[in-house]
Amino acid sequence: MVSHKVKPANLPNPVGTWLWLLGLASLTGVVAGLSAAALDWSLEKGIDAVIGRVAPLDVGEIFAFHPLVLILPAVGGLASALIVMWLCPTFTRQGANAMIRAFHRQRGELELRGPTVKAAASVVVISCGGSAGPESPIAALGAAIGSLCGKLFHVSPAQRRVLLIAGCASGIGAIFHCPLGGALFAISVLYSEPDYETDAIMPSLVASVMGHSTFMALLGQDKFLVRGCASLLFRSPLELVLFLALGVVCGLTAIFFGLSFRFVRWVKGVGRLPRWLWPAVGGLATGGLACFLPQVMDARYDFVRAIMDGSVFAGGAAHSWWWWTALFGALVLVKCMATACTIGSGGAGGALGPALAIGGFAGAALGAICEALVPGMFPEPLRQALIPVGMGGVLAASMRVPLAAIVMIVEMTGSYGLIVPIMLVCVTAYLIGRRWGLLDEQVPSSVESPIHTADVVVRLLESSRIGELVEVDGSPVVPPDTHLNQLVQQLKPGQQPAFMVVRDRRLLGVITVPDLAHVLCNSQLNRVVIAHDIMNEQTHALTPDRSLYDALEVFRNSQRAVLPVVSREPPHYFLGAVSRRTIFDTLVERIHSMKEIALGEHKGLLAIEEEARLDHLLMAVTNGHGPQVKRLMVPLEVLGKSIHESQFRSRYGLQIVAVEQPDGVIQSPPDLYVPLESSQRLLVISA
């Protein structure tokens, strides 16, 4: 929800607010795009310089033991842990989790230092062969840039949260080459159920476009993550059976992925090693797995591309499809475990990129087993289509972003002809595996988010305008030459007015009771001082187009109970006044109207409504103290008799203050002459 605290004064509300916010989102996008380009360039150089010289990642080689393959991930994990411990020891959360927590629980505040250090540490981890991706670090770094932008320009917490999301969108959109998908990812990754932060849609789109454009300007034109997908097409409804099976496979894979993370974190929780040593242990485990399958260290999707273009099969022509099924299936499981060891142990990096690779392996495994079972029945283009579609399925389930995953995969791979199976697989995988998602800071929906607690009230205030509540006779209007004694004569007992000093329909100033207090003690000034002498020229005037939410902020800052209203266009003619009490009464009236509609639509809420009335009644009777109020059944000896006839007070020493009817309606005061029934309940206090 966007509040309107900072905006250019010369632009009308809410246009000025939106232009201002979109401008800040553009700035955030450019800086985040620069950061994404720097991170991507560093990774290219780092991977080529370290693990790229050791491990053959783009061929089907297995059991390629090499001492450096075993040791390098442990060295990278240890180095990253020491970097984080020395430079930012308090920042312990990974990537998207840090951004999500900042959004829900930290008023959109995410310090730049922590994500920057983590992003740098992730370069070390990935360059040394750790099974991690740079996407989550750049998501947190972009979010921190948005938060910093909001802090520098002194925006409200609501606007800072919007910029936080916009920064995440620009980082993801830039490094994945998916501006629309990045925006959808950022507004949906906050929640585990299909819910979206709608107020951040427009800023996220703008920021993502700017981040993607900046990234391309520095590192060249757009390129697909996996090439060769643009020519693939969905050709027959019968193919949906195979893709439905792929959705189930991706959902189960996401469950195993999540369980792997939980197991590593459990081991870490029961262990007694220092925190900085765990990433080295996790790196060593990753290195051990990489000695079996070195492809798990591939952070650039080289092996997925080799499967897609068929080059991986050229080097292993003697192998059967059952062998390839076993290889791709093993890659799915081992990549899940290696990623959990790298990141779950505390190593810097993200799981978003590995989730894509795992999905590609899962699609390739299903294609291989189909060819092994029924040779020639599934053509090569269909088996190839399983790879990008599988990437989307695991991404949708593990990150709980089905809609964003659909768009991201289409943009990243160019597989527009596969939109139908991608939709089917992403939804199926999400429904199966969403419980085991990797982001533990997600909340189910906006209803459970702490920041949306007052959404209904704030939206009511934002949707109403001051012009609807202007009171022409709300406050006394006096000319500037009015003497002090004349002002005093207009004071009414118990009233704290604000005199509006007006000449030729133009507001000159406001006189409040505190303004009068310092001159009233001197009776000799009564005939000398005029309104112009004591008026406050800081009128804090409102315009008719301002929302009630804006107005309450002005009331709070001005410490006044009544504010003047002037026309928006010069010469700003005086139109009347609005009191804080009027805004409150309007809000109560509209909430009451909404409550009546809700009770009409949802009959079950009537029970809560009656209980609430009962609570108010009991509070009114006892005033929070005194005798205890009880709810009793009607005694047998007074059934069929009225309260008056049964002499209830004298017989039982109890005073009936209300009668609760069978349908929950509270009758107070009770009718003394209506017979009591067994289905009723009596609310009594000691007489």
C-alpha cells in the first residue's frame, strides 16, 4: 500500500506521487542493473580462472576424481564464511529470504552492506565449484539498493517497501534476461500462496525494464539461457499426458530438494562446529559429490545446454538410453544434495539458479526413460521440450511462484510455443511441492503479513478525498482587522476553535487557542491587537484532491484539530475547513457500512457480532469492575413465568441485565413481563 509522504509539490495528487515513485524505481533499476552486470562479469572471470580449468562440466563424464574437485568447494565455502564473518557478521540470511523478511518485518529496511558482502562471497563460492547461483544474491542486493534509494529520498515505509520489491525485480530481470518475469517474481515471492503485492507492480515493471536495459548495454545483447527452444512447439493435446507426468516429477523433485535443505540445516543445528566452519564442511561434501558427478558444479547451465543441443550424446554414442536415464536421474538427486550442502551449510549463494538446472535434468531424465521404454515413439523435439518445461516446474514449486515461473521460463528460453505445457507443468508441480518450498520467510498471503494489518482502514482513507468532507461553516471566519476582544466573544464553552483569517476569499492565516493564550492574560491588549497580529501564517492548508490518509499525516504534524481547505489552483481560494473528528466519524460510518454488508454475505459472522455486542454490554454494566457477570440457564422453577412474576431478584439474589435469545440476539434491557423459555440464557449479576 503506497502512502503519499514525498511527492513533487507542483504535480497533482496522485499523479505526482506515482511519477515520483516511478522515477525512484527507474533510478533503482539502473543501479541494480549495474550491480547485476558487475556480478555476472565477476562470475565469468572467476569460473574461468578456477573451477573451469579443473572440472569437465559440459560432457557426460562421471567418476572424474580430482583432488582439486574435492577441495576447491571447501576452500570457497571457508573463504566466503570468513569474508562474511569479518565484514558483516550479523547478516546471516540468504538472498531472497533476506528481502522477504525486510519487507514483512523490517519496514522495508535492508542495509546495503550485508547483501553486497554476500554477493561478493557468492562469487568466491561459485567460482570454486559450489553448487549455488548468483540470482538470489542479486535479488537481495537489488532490494537493498531500492531500500537505500528510499532512505536517501526520505520516502514513507510503504514506499520504501515498494522500492525494495522494485530493486529485487530489476536484479532478477537483469541477470536472467526476463524483465517481465523478474517483476512478477518480485511481487509474488513474498507469499507462499498465489498472492501478489499489487501496489508494487508498476514500479517493479519500470525498475525491471531499466535494470535489464542497463545490463544489456554493458554486457551485450540479450541471449537465451538455453538455446534452441524458440523452434519448439506444442503440437497435440495427447502430449499433455507426458507433460502432466513431468509436472508430477517436478513436484516430487521439489519435495526432495526441500527435504535436502531441511536435513542439512538439521545436521547443522545439532552439530557443535563454529558457524564459520560449516560452509567448509558443506563445501567438502559438495566436492565429494562432484567427484562422482562433476556436472553439479556447473553454474552456467553448460551441461543443460549440451543436453538440449545433443552434443552430450555425441560423446557417449555407445551408451544406451537406460544409461542416460540413470545419469540424468542421478544428476537430479545429486544436484539437490550438493546445493543443500553448499547453501544450507551457510555458504553464500542462492538456490534459484540450481532449481532451474535440476528442472532441466528432470525433464531430460523423463525424456530418456520414455525413449528407453518405447523407442521412437517420442520424437526428439518433444524430448527437448521437456527440458525448459521441467526448469519451470521445479522453479515454480521450490520458490512457490507458479505465475512468475511461467513467464520467466518463456522469456529466458524463448519457448513461446510451449506456453501451454509450461502452464500445466508449473501449476501441477506447484500444487504437489509447494509445502516444501525453500523460502522459510514467506507468509501464506497478504492477510498474514504484519504490514497489511490496517489495509482496510488505509484503503478507505486513501480512496476518499478531502473535498467530500469540507465544512463551509466548520470554523469561524474572520477578517484580518478583527480585534482580540471580538475573537474572544466568539469563543464557546468547551470549544477549541481555529479562526480562519480570510480576506477577499484568500486564506491569510489561522488562529488557534494556543495563539490566543499568550495575549489573553493582558487585558490592555484586547482593543489593540487584531487578528493579523497573532495569526499563524503556517496554515497547513489542505486541497480538495488530497486523500484522507494524507490529511491525517498533516493533522499529526501540525498538532491541530481543524485545518483549512483551499482550492488547488492559484490563487488558492478559501473553501472551508475539515476537522479531525469529521474524518474519524466518516471512517466509522464506512466501516459500519462494510460490516453490514459482510454480515449479510456471511451469516456465520453473526455469531461473532452477537458475542461482540455481549462483551460491550458486560463492560457497560460492570465498568470493568464490580460483581461478576454470569450466563445462566433459566431455572426450572421459573420456566413459563416472567421476570416480574417469578420475583427473580429476591428469590435468587441475582439481577437479570439481559436475555440471550436462541438465535443469539441479546435483549437488553429485558422485557419483565414476557415468559422465560428453556432455550434462553440469562445474563445476571449479584443483586
